[in-house]
Amino acid sequence: MQATLDWLAGLARQHPEVFGGHPGEMAVLEASRSSSHESRVYGSGGALVHVKFFRRTLGRTSVTYDPCREMKAEYDTLREFEKNGFASGRHRVVRTLGINESLDCALATAYVPGDTLLSIIQRTLKGGDDGELLEALGLAAGFLRKVHGLMPQSPKVDAAETFYSYMKPLFYLEEQGALDGFHRRVTKGLSRWYGHRPLFEQRGVTVHGDANPSNFKIHEGVIYGLDLERSRPGRSPLLDVGTMVAELEHHCAYVAGDAGRAKPYVERFLRAYAPSPADRKKIDELLPFYVSRGLLKIAMLGYWKHGYRRSLVEAGARRIEEGP
């Protein structure tokens, strides 16, 4: 604990623009847990720091997981985003402060107050103001459009990765015996996409990589992207778009008991992301593939009851069957 406080005190001296000219003593203010890693919030003289410990994993990790490599990858990604226009304006990433391998592979960033997009979704579905959510979805769409437009691009997507990213949740669910008889429907639907050339002729862009609502925070009209360790180039922009649509459908089904309630929110998000009708038509053609993937990834989470997980898998099967 003291080693972490000493490190953060050093960062405070290196970043007077964040902490002020005379930072006070560092203290732990909040111990929080994200879906993947333990994190803590520290404070000094009114300035707050968020520290994510990559070695303190909370969820499932792959056998090749290297915590310090992941720490450095997210740090480098955030710095690259900052250089490409995400340090100011309405669409930003959290500000990087430093990394420390010896402290359980710790990444320190400036803490962002405000609400996550997830909390706004849940508040709206429990009787809150629709307008707040619609505005937040507009900000999220603008953030992703800016990422896909400003960060490194390639002429085409990585075709192998396109299918691999779909098969990963499918294989996991099959290993867990969670496909509940939908395996044939999913694989049959997937085979129709395999030869669909527009899927592989998309431009490759840099993606957020984990565009679920808990990874966006909104404060005073500004949206901040969080947890960018899965950001990669050469991917379809619809990887992020499909994830967000799947998340909206899931939360409406889980919180409000009606996936159909997501329709106006999805429409708002898609119109903000692609104002042009011609662009939305192209998106609509390919979106089912990515929404299906997103629903299956949500189904992978280990805390669903059997009935709800089955409904997620069934929804994913229906979406992949909407193929060309």
C-alpha cells in the first residue's frame, strides 16, 4: 500500500497541471472492482487518480494473458489516442499519468467523475428520463465515429480475425454446454456469411474493442472512453457498433423485460453514428453479424441464470440467421 502511495506522490510532482502546484498527501478514497480487474481511486488535494491493477484479475483470462504486457498496451494506446485528438473536445480518453510493473502492473489515469453510460441506461429503464439516454447515446456514437475516422486505418479488414472473433464465444459456450440446441442454427446461419464479400471488403479501422456501456463515462457534456486495452487496427467499425447495439438489446431485455424497447435507442445511436441514409443502409446489411457476436459474448458471462443465458443465445441465433 505505501509503495503505491509513494509512486502516486511522485506522479503528482510530475503532473502539476493535474494535481496543482502543491499536492497534498495521497490517500485511498475508494476501492472499486471493474468486470475484469481490481482498481482503486486515490486522492490528493482535490485531484483524483484511478489505478487499475492488471495482475489482479477478477474475470476469466486466457492462458497467454500477460498482465504487464496488457498494462503497457493500454498505456500506449491511450497515449496514441491523446496524440490523435482525444485529449480535448467532447470525445476524449482518460488522461494517462504513468505505469508501474512492480505494483501488480499498475496503470494510473486521471479519475473522471460523472456517470457511466451503463448507469444512464439502467436509470432510464427504471423510469428515468429518455432524453438523458438519447443524448448520451449521441455522444457515444460521436466518440466511436471519431475513433474510426481519426485513428489508423487499412484498405480492408482482417478477414481471419473477423470470423475468429465470432467463433471464440461460440466455442466457449459450446464447451460450457450453454448452446442449448442452438449450435446447428448458429453454424448454419454463419455459413451464409462466409461467402458474403461485403463483409470482407469493409475498410479496416482502429476500434475501441470493448464498446460496452460500462466503458464510457459522461461528465458535463463530455464523453470519455475507458478500458482501451482491446483496441486494435484492421477491424470493422461495426465491431464496436454491433457491440453497443447488442448491449442495448440485452439491457432492455434484462432490466425492462422487453428487448423490443431498445428500438428507439438503437435508432438514435445508429443515426448519430451514420447520419447519411446511404451509410446506414450499408450498416444495416452487415449489422446482424456483429450484433449476433455481441449477444453471444454477453452470454459468455458466468453469472446469468440458465433461462436468461438461453434467451441471449437464442437472440444471437436469430440475428445470425438474418444473414445474406
